[in-house]
Amino acid sequence: MAPWDDCAQEILLQQFSAARNVVQQGQIVARRVENFDYRKFKLFFISLLWRASVSQEAFYKRIYVGPFEDQLRTMILNDEPDSSQDFAVMLARFGDSEITAMLDPHPETFESIAFYRFYLT
């Protein structure tokens, strides 16, 4: 397991439960995790995308990064995720924390921005 996997596990499984609620107009709109290693956290998601793209498993068949495969691989090998705007990461959480599901990752487009959706449960 890569150090980024350990970092993501720590943040998503332990630190997230202690995260601070962000409230707007009386509604919780986000959770804020303080003091984490953004570089390692982003490298986890970069490595997840790259691993899915090169995988032969049918579950990942819709993930193909094409010409970006070498760029992602280089970022992983160099332990350098580039700028926050390159391969940006966005997280969302199901409202019910009891929901568990295995949904296949897939590409999507929103307002001309191409991205890949992964479900981590």
C-alpha cells in the first residue's frame, strides 16, 4: 500500500468523523477537515484514477484516461501532484452514512468539465 493510501484512509475514515461542520442559513453544507497533507491526499486520488485506467478488471472498464495516463504515472513516480487545478479533486458524501454500495466508476461531464466519478463506501 502506498503512503497516499494510508493518508486517504486516515482522513476519510478517522479525521472526517471529527471534521467541523460548515453551516449556512442553518443548514450543514459541508464538513471541514483541518491539518492534512493535501499533496498525499491528492496523490491518492491520482493513483486511484491511474490504477483504474490501467486495470484489466471489468469493474473499471469505463475508466480510460488515454493521453493523460503517462502524465498521471509521472506524477505518481515523482511524488508530485502538480497544481491544485490539474486533476482537481471534489468529494461528496451520501446524506445517510449507513448507505453502502459498490457502484462502478465512470466518466461524466458537467458544464463542459470532464471528470471521473468514484464511489468510496
